[in-house]
Amino acid sequence: MQVETAASPEATGDVVYRVENLFKLFPIKAGFLGSLFGPEQYVHAVDGVSFDIKGGEILGVVGESGCGKTTTGRILVRLETPTSGHMFFRGTDIATMRGSELREFRRKVQMIFQDPYESLNPRFTVFATVAEPLLVHGVGETYDEREEMVARALENAELKPAEEYMYRFPHELSGGQRQRVAIARALVLRPEFVVADEPVSMLDVSIRAGIMNLMLNLREQYEIPFMFISHDVSVTRYMSHRIAVMYLGNIVELASSEEVIKNPMHPYTEALLSAVPVPDPKAKHGRVEIKGELPSPINVPSGCTFHPRCLYRREICKEVRPVLREVQPDHWVQCHFAGEIKTRKPDDIPIEEGTCEVCHEYVTPEMPSNTCNCPRIYHAEHAAQLGACPICKKRF
């Protein structure tokens, strides 16, 4: 399946933002007896992530709900304070900034929120909404100067002519127009870094492409690095130079967009990609099932956090937490056996019949059977005896 990637040319600038061993724990309020006798409990929202973002780059972050994507983005713009770790923005650690230094930093970073219906004040006109950052940071000496800045930001967000929209209220705009206003508000200060938290998930499919192309054009025009957060792998592939896959507060895989899509090395990435629908009713598409629910971020599993749901788990996975390591050039994976196990690629076709690898008798589609990622097929009873494929290590 060929999907066009629009996030080009490649980012080649210096590192703008470097994150090292970042943690965010939210304390849980206990009852009276629990506070006296029970242990303190925390939600492990972000659990030791490290990455960097270069000038002009779009880093996509994907994962299921509750994996820590949005919390990571909010920490990067300091809407949340990290529990520990370092965040170097152009060489300065902003993790512990306070007062006037933090205020100056917030002028340089902005966030585009998910829901344009909630992120805009219904009592503010479009002009008041976009001009508010200018007033907060004291940009623009006169009303006319601020009006000119707002008009320029609206036209950059493709709300033309700006005069037609400036004095409307949010209820007088469509969903796409509201999100364009939110983008104009984020860019009116000419920020040096932007976090876009699922900016198209609340919009109709018909207008998503317009908003995504607008963001790509603005990135290319102003060379602003973005963190693009999304549930949708295909949207993230279209938008991003690199993709970070998050699971339960950890980055489990990080590589270029095409490398993550075409050569996934973590079992969770394998499962995410197999869930992407193929727009062809005749196409056969292998689906990788991950069993069980997302573990509680309060009681994080020991060892590898994905091991309770992993098809390839071994004893070491239950005891030792893997580190995010470079398995191939610029391809980082948090898995003990990355590069050894053979994961299923999105375009792999599942086997429905063939010769059993154990007894060498034919397996028909009606017979109970199991398949691995080599790909090979086994009678169900032989698969149960083996427990896992001896080659690709997939568990049956």
C-alpha cells in the first residue's frame, strides 16, 4: 500500500529541543485511612522518555489513549511541571524555570489544542482571541499595530480576507474555521516551537487535509519545529519526518516515518500498524491481535511494560526493563529482542492454508490453525505443543 508523505524536505537543522529522562507522576488523593496507613500512589503519565527535535522538523507521536502523548506535549510547553528530568530548549534547561524566565520561554512556544469548540472563548471575537497572546506578552504598542499582526496571522491561516472574520464570534464559524483561528492564535507571536495536540481529530474528514497542508506550509515558511500528536498512524505518517511510538508513558520505538511504517521492530508498533484499515475491500490485510487491556499506569508492570500483552515475551521481559537502544542507524527500539524477532509488516498477507510445519500435512481454511510471522502455518494442536515459532518467536 503506497501512502504519500508530505513532510518534506527533511529537517537538517540543529537540535532545538532535547529531552532527557523525563518523568511526570501525578499523585493520587487517598481517603483518610488510606492517607494514614496506605502507601503513596502515583499515576505514571510519562515514565522516563528521551528524544530530540531538530529545527524545521515535525516529530509525530502516536499511541493509544492513556499512553502519555498529550501529557508529554503539555510538559514541553510547560503547561505541566515535570517531576524529574531535563528539557533543554536551545541549550537552556527549562524544566525548573520559574517567574520571568518561564514567562519569556512561554512566548517562544505555543500549543494547538484538540477541540476548537472548547479552546476558544465563546465571548471573545476572533480578533480578541488572536490578540490575547500579544496583550499578555506586551507585543504591539498600539491597537492598530496589534490589529495588523492579527490580520496577518489570520491570512497566514488562510482566513481571507481577514476583515471578514476579525469581529465574528466562534459560534459564527465552522469547525475548520475555528481550528484555523486556533492556529493563527498559536502563530501570531512567531513561536520557535509548536505542539499540535490532535489538531484534526475533531474535524470532518473533508477538511482535515486542508488543515494539515496549512500546517505543513507554515512549517516550511517559518521553519518552526512541531510535535504532532495523533491517534491516527496514517495522518502522522503524512505529517511527520520521524515517528515516536508511545506505550504506557514510554517511547517504545523512534525512527523516520517510513522506517517505522515499513520496518516496525517493536511488537506494539506491529499491532498498531496492523489496525490501520486498508481502503480496498479485496485486499487481504494481516491483523495482529494484542490480548488484554492497557495495564494501569498506577501499578505499572515490572520489567517491560508491554510484556503482559506481548506475543513474543520471555522470562527476562517480566523481570528486566529494556532500554531504548539504537538497533539500526537512527532506529531506536525499547525491546530486549528487537532485531531478533520477526514482526509482521503492514502489507503482509495472512496465511489461510498450507502445509503444517510440524506434521507436513495440508491445513485447509476450515481446520483450526495458527500462523506466525515467517510466515508459516501450523495445526492448532501442534502450535499449542510448540508454544512459539522457533524462528520468528511469535507465541501461539
